Amino acid sequence: MQKITPFLWFNDQAEEAAHFYASIFKNGKVGPIVRYDDASAHASGRLEGSVMTVTFELCGLHFAALNGGPIFQFTPALSFFVNCETEEEVDKLWNKLSDGGTVMMELQRYPWSEKYGWTADRYGVSWQISLAKTPQSITPSFLFTGKLYTKAEEAMNFYLSLFKDSKVNMISRNGPENKTEKEGTIQYASFTLAGQNFNIMEGSVGDNAYTPAVSLVVNCDTQEEIDHFWNALSSMKEAEQCGWCVDRYGVSWQIIPATQQEMLTGDPDAAHRVMKEVLKMKKIDLATLRKAYQSAD
């Protein structure tokens, strides 16, 4: 199972967005849907029976999406970097993703790519499209600006310390010739967490804050693992709810059991019992969820 899953917060467009993305990326497919039951609908103010979450897969990377209401907005702080094999792929994705969206960097030649562009799509999700002449792939990409500027390497090393099978792949730093950035700051770095690739950049221009519109789900096998990630990542007590937490840099995480999705898409009565317990929790108690899943009322 994929250890870290990008999780996107929409108003009412999660299912629509999942099908849209699956239609334009290679190997795109839409997975199970979880609907609001009476308990989750009451807690969230959403309509009972409406779509709560939907999973989907793009280029081998698993995503999840939520209809949570118009509470959070996407920002470029956490975007998705897409490497493409051909110019035709670049053009197709760019045309689809920029249509109805907001272009931040025009599609053209840059020093780091023969063809690259950065756009927010019609839903607000941020994408970087680049001609890499390698098979199409998607990598979550952090951007540190504003008060987080100069802290990218610190954050990367912090995340590396938490996950097994993690390493720095490469770092490109700003040199003295770059008059707009501090020497030694990270221009671009690639690193691996639990076998998955991530990018990180930082810049002195702009102030793009992280929001829960994009969170990272950590799928845990044991309570010890849940405790490990929760204790390390949760830095805002007021943000703790249903396995959600916010770290010291403002990045949102969900620390949940790897079996939670299965519990919520199986037997409806068992799923209802599990959801009622999840809604009571801040940090997830795996034993309580298992008991709720296996026991009748």
C-alpha cells in the first residue's frame, strides 16, 4: 500500500474532479466512493447520502478527495509536479489543466526545462507541467515562501527523520549570482519519504500559506505507528480532529489506520459504527475502531 496519499478538499466537486483528472492522465482510474451517513452529515452539515470521499489513481499515484464545503482554498504551497515524456503530453495536460484556471508561469522554455508551465486548474489545484522525456509521473511539491523562507531544508530533514526508506535525491542551491535569493537556500530539491518522491523549493517572493485543502494521509499499520507520526507532526492542538493535524510548518496531515478506508466502504452498519467513533476522536485509536467494526450495536 502507498504510505502517503495526497488528499484534496473540495466544496461539492470531488467526484467530478476525480473523473476529470482520471480522463487526462495516463493510467487514470476512479476508485470507491464513501457517502455521508447520518452521523457524519450531522457533524459536517453536509447532505446525508451525498459523496463524502472518492479515491482515484493517476500515473500510479493514489489520491483521495473530499467534499467538505467551501472552508479551505487551494494554494501553490503544495502543488503537483508532472514530468512528461513528450511535447504532445505536455500540451495535452497544459490545455486541459489551464482551461478555466489561473496560469502562474506561462508554458515555455526555461533554464531547467525545454517546456514548462505552472497553472492552477478550474478547481484551484496547482500543477507544474514539465517536459522531462521520462515516463509520465506526478510528484507532490512543497513551496516555502513568506515566513517559511529559508526553512525548506530544515523541513525536508525533519520529514526524512520520521519516515523509513527516506533519502535526499538531489539539492540545487542558490549561489551568489542570484541577487534575489539568499545564498545557500534551496532552489530545488528532490527527496524520498517511505519510497515516494517529493520535491521542495523556497523563494523570497510571495507568501503562499499551506491550508488543509491539500493534506497528506499517512497510512499506518499499528497504534505505535499512529502515535509516532501524530506525536511528531501535530503542532496545533486546535487543528486536531478525526486524525487530522497540522505540523510546525503549517502542512496538514492525516494519521490514520491503513484499514480505515476498508472499514468505511464495507458493511454499511459496520461503517456507520466506525464513522461514529472517528468523529469523537482527535488522534485515532485503532483498537476502538476495530472493536466498532467487528461488534454489533
